[in-house]
Amino acid sequence: MVFKLLANKIGFPWGSTFSLVKTKTGILQRHFRHQNLNASSKFGLQLASSRSPFVPAADYHTSNPVQDKGSQNAPSSNIEFAIVPKERAGIISRFLENNYHKTEPITIALGMPENEIYGWFPRFINAAMFSSVCDISVEAVDVTMKKRIAVLSSIIRLPESVSPNPSDFTDPAKHPVNAQMNEFFAAVDKGIDPVEILGFRKEGVVRPKKLEHMYMVVRPEYAGQKIGSRMVSLAEAVAQNINNCRVGYAYATSEFSYKIFSKHGYKVVNEIKYADYVNKKGEKIFAGKEALLGPHLSCRFMVKELPCMFGDT
């Protein structure tokens, strides 16, 4: 019954197998398998066998990300999605190091050097994942090609907790580009409290837990297959099982992530156009970077009220 309820709530397409696995910590972990057998067909999906083994993505090599060759169709038909336990935070940080910063519009526009990525980033991801109420980051794996192809790094924060922030792990003198990014993101959210925006700070209302989507990246050659959207669906399915996790939020730094979160019901509460942004020194740090930013014109702070299966306690 629980399986049917969750599957209906998530709304995964035909050709999906969805299972629940009890982890060591007692949290229900979800495993989603997608088999796309005919990309040219509107539906083109057949039921994948529920007996298909889940290949341990932790063993996949990610140090050499595949370059985008312009194809919108991945070379494989077997993609699996799974919740990543916090004990594998190092694997997630390595994938993000090798892929996220090389495709993120802001880091490309600002010319993020590699020495500003390695070192502090693994420590931040590790601290963030271990501060989360439960495991909720998601990975997508191409089983045929035996490689990780996408990651959504998310955490669930306690109502009044102050979880790790990138600025806690970077030194402005050693990481000047990161310092510019931290200042920029502070301007984007403007100290906005998503809990208050959604009306959960009223007297008598129990303060909710918060789902924060920190980083999302899909290898370019797998674009157009709704992989990012399915990762968000899976993370939200986990959040619905956490008592009083009612608030979700994200920074949509690209048009791609904006479309994904919009599809899932996230609303823009503040937006800054890259061309208009002026830092505290009066500098337009994105001026003349239009070619590097491409179609990505704005960064948006987005929030959503999440449904909760277990009430408000």
C-alpha cells in the first residue's frame, strides 16, 4: 500500500521500477530504475524488470567527464536513480568537482580556477551531508556504460539549525572567485526566510524542516532526458516521509534548473539578472561575460511548500 501511494505521488513514467529499501539508519531508501528503449517514440518505454540488479555506483570512475558532442540522446538505455548515503559524501563531492564547476554558468563566467575548487569543497559537502536530517542526495547511473551521469546534492535542515555554508570553508584571500560567488548568492536571497514566505512563522505553527537543493549537474551528453527532474522527484519523495518537512528551496542559476524547479512547483521570490548585478565594490562582475553565460540571464531564489505524509509534528 505504501509502495502504491509513493509511486502515485512521485508520478514516474511508464517503464519504471520503484522499490523501497530499509537502510542501516532505518530511513527508507528509494531506488528508481528507468529503461528508455526507444527515444524516438513519444512513449517508447517498456517495463523494466524489478529483478534487475542495482550496480554499485560508488565504484564508477568519474575523474574524466565525457565531453558534450552535441547529442541529445545518451549512448545507453539503462539509467538507475538512488539515494546516496552520507558515508559516500566523498564520491559525490568528486563528481561535482569534476563536472558541476565546469558546466555552471557563474563559475564559467567568473573564470573559476581549479585551485579554488579542490580542497575546501569536499569538506563542505561532507559537513553538509552529515548535518542533514536524513540521506536525501540523489545520483543517476548509466548501468550500461558503468558511469555516474548526474547528481543532485540536497540536505534537510532542522527548523532553526545553521547548517554549513561555503563561506565557512573558504578564505577570501585564497578563494577570491568563491568570495564573489558567496556575496552574489547572499544578494540573491537577500536574507529571505522561506519559512516566513510560506507562512510557517505564525504564532502556534510548528516550525518546519527545510529541504535545500544545493547542487545539481547532469552530464551534457545526457541532457534532454528529464534526469534532473526525476532526481528532484526522488528527493521530494524522501522529504515527504520526514515529519514536518514542509519547505523546499533552491538557487536556480541557469535556465535549465529554473525550468526543472518551476515544473515541480517552486516559485521565484527574488531574481537578479547577471548583467545588472553590482557587488559591494560597485563592480559589475558579469559585464562583458554574456558569451560565457550563454542563454542563462538570471539567478533566481525559488521556494515551494512541500506536502507532508505524516502531519505537522
